[in-house]
Amino acid sequence: MANIPVKWAHSGMRGAPVINGVAGSLIGALRAFLLNGFAPTSAVSATALNGIATIILPSDQSFEEHSVVLLAGASTPGFNGEERVLTTASDRITVATTAANGPIAGSITVRYAPVGGWEEVFSKTNVSVFRSSDLTGNRMFLRIDDTAALVARVVGYESMTDVDTGTGAFPTAGQVSGGGYWHKSMTAGSTAVRWKMAGDSKFFMHGIAPYVGASTGDVMAAPARGFGDPISLSTSGDAWGAVLSSAGSATNTSFAVGAFDASALSTLGTGAIFSPRSITGLGSSVMIDVRPFTGTRATYSGGDSFMGAAPSRVDGQIKTSGIFALESGDATAPPRMVIPGIQFIPQSGVTSILTDGDILSGSGSMAGRRLLAVSTGNANSTVNGRYLIDITGPWRS
């Protein structure tokens, strides 16, 4: 049984949950992604040969290459559990296995694996509270109010006693009354929008493109929002090192402000990243800014000329940089945390060579990783760039 900490999904996968302009659709998608998995099917047969299992599936019931599937129901040792899809066809997939050579016995089921390490601790109709169950994390609470058609309202809490009661809110009511905004769709109704998600047991992010399929056109910008524990840079740890990225209004006029992909710095009323407290542990919710380690700021990944145009005319590479977080409003503030799983591209012209949804092979420090290209920019105009999500992991050493 493999232990694969990072999972990813997108709206184009077979059986993927739908996010649209309907109350509850975002919570439904998060339940599938974080807790339950999706697109279950029964295998016709499976056979192991020299460490590779070929799983025959009903026609058109396959799974995407590089995705993680959950295998269950086999009585042959060494087969059940999570595995990454190595190759795929319309009626089969291959995965690595420790099972002995020969047919795999049992009634085998296959589904896209959930992230795992998360729980839904409280809920009522179209309102849910999610929390990491990973005991090595800070385990803050995320309340999602998905009762409206177009947006969900999100607030992080240090502690909660029921679905409506919590302390240590981030953002506070004084910062964003009613919580930040995660935009689902710009049009009410059942028309599905495009989305991508990635996560591990402590942190997840999503890129939702709310204008896709709407009357304003197929604008695919989907800046990275999400919740959880980044990677602390403090040698003594960071008990308050949780983050929540959200837009600051329902109108969505400056879509990328305060997103994890470092598109623009946090601004109250427009978009911001919040942490429950300063690194000192004093006070209440603070705003967080993110920047790539290249040092540039307030620009778009893939639309930043710091390292020239992509690909580099010297070595032919698309350059990438990790993204760090620091406390907003302090010009001398040092990096406090690293945003896991996301890479900034400090080059221009990326939209002409990378398509939304492309999967790249990493090199250098990212060797052995697969990187998913996601569009970023201002959702009511044009896509300005692309950022990359590490869909292989692990994100933490």
C-alpha cells in the first residue's frame, strides 16, 4: 500500500464533482476531494507482472495519468491502497504494485483517492466546518457558508464548538464582515465552471474559474485560494501559522489580489490572505502577503520579466520559484512561511507557450515532479499568466 501525501483533481476528470452557481456545490466538491474521493468503478480484472499491475476497467471508466487512485476489495496481498496512475487507456490503467506476479483476486474497486487527513467536524444545510486531522499540524477550523448561489463565505477559526460558534476568527468581522469570498460562478444555475484542486493533510488550494461558460466569455483565470498550514520557517515552529486566502467582495473586480500565486498583495475589501495571529502569538488576525523568492512582487506568475522571456534563450527552461509569506504592512518583515505546492514563474510570455491544464516535467530542484499549469489574472478581462502546482509531492520534507 502506497502512502501518497499529495492529491490533485480537476473538473475535467471523469465523474468529477460539479461546482456551479448553486448553493452547496462548493462544499460538495470539497467533500469529494478532501474526504471521500469520487468516480468509483469496479474493475473487470487485474494482473500483476514485475511490479506493475494492469487493471482492466469497463469501457470509458478510466482514470487520468498522474492521478492518485484508491484500490480496494482485493484479497491478494500488496494490492489495496493508494497508487499513482502510470499509464491510461479508455478501458485500463497501470499502477505500481508489490503484489506477486499473476491475477489479482477479489472484487476490486477503483476511485480517485481523497486527500485524506481532513475531517468535517460540524455541518448544517450548505454550511460546513472542515479541519485537518493531522496531529502534527496547527489544526485550525475553516467554516464555509455555501448558502448563496454565486459565492461562498469563508472564515478561519482557532477553535469552534459548533457550526456557528468559534473564537479567534481570521479574518475578523472588522477586517471582512461575514468572512472572505470564494467565487463559484458569475452566473446562477447549473452550468459547471472549471476548477482545479491540490492538497495534502495540512493544506489545500483551489483554482476556480467562475467566468467559464458565463455570458462574459470563456475566461479561465483561476488564482490560487485555499486554507491550511504553510511550511513554517521558524526553527521553533509557528503555532499560529495557518492561512486563508479569499477575495474581499462579491463583485470580484480584482480577482487575483491576495491569492497564493503572488499575483497581487493583500488588500482589505479587494482580496487578502489572513493568519490567525502574528508570529509573536499576540493579538488577532493579521494580513499576510506572498512573494516569490526571486524578490518581485505585485505581478503575475508567467507575466513577470525578472528572468526574461520563457523559455530562456540560454538553456531553454521555464524558470520557477517558490513563494514565501510575510506579515503585511511591515517593510522589514522577514519571510515567515513557505506556501506549499505552488511555483511562481518569473518570466514573461508564458501564456503563449503553456496552456491551462498542461502538465510539465520538473527539472533541477523540481526534478521528478509533475507541475500543473493554471491560469491567473483578472477574471473580468484576460488571462495574464500561469502558475504551477506540484501535483507529485511531497510538499514537506
